[in-house]
Amino acid sequence: MILVFAEDSTVSAYENEGQINVDCEGIDVENGVYTFIDERGYLFRYIFDEPNKGLLFGFIEFLNSSSAFRLELTSERNTQLLHDFLEGRVFFDKGTAHIRTSEELKQLILTANPELN
């Protein structure tokens, strides 16, 4: 499970990277709009095979293409994001076929992290 925490204080749950690339624009990923963790709080780092490209027109840079990225699980952990969700400071936005509600996500997190109970 991949949890996508957005800077607007929402979290979405995904079963794989495919839909994340559709829902999260590469330029926003590069700009730090999203943080990716698993249900245990381990961070994913993003990797672009091709950089995002911009087109300079006068003084304004327009997005020309948003490159796909992949996620790689790290050994770094951030349980604060999980606490923020469990304590109501981050709101459930959407889920996959497996996780459809905030309560289902809470149960998944608490099962994976008994110390958070």
C-alpha cells in the first residue's frame, strides 16, 4: 500500500504506482507537493527516468511535459504523518478498490503499527 500525503492536508491510498502517476503530476512531485509512505510510515523516494521539461516563453515557463516517475521504498520512517491522520489533522481523500473509507485506512495503519494504538 502506498499512502500519498498532499500539502493540502489530505491522504490518498493506492495499491500500486500506476494510478499515482495518473493522479500526481510529475512537476508537483518534484516541487514537494506530495509525500509517499507505506502503511508502516516508511518513505518512498521518487525517481524520474526523464526530467520534467519546461518551455521558456518570455519570462514565463510553461510546463511542456510531465514525466512519469517511479517510487523506491527507503529505510527512512515518518510516523508523524500517520499520527496526523489518526488524530484528524489530515483527511482521507480517496482510496483504491481495497481501501475506500477513512476508517478502513485507520484500521490498516493501526494493524501495521500496533505501537500507535
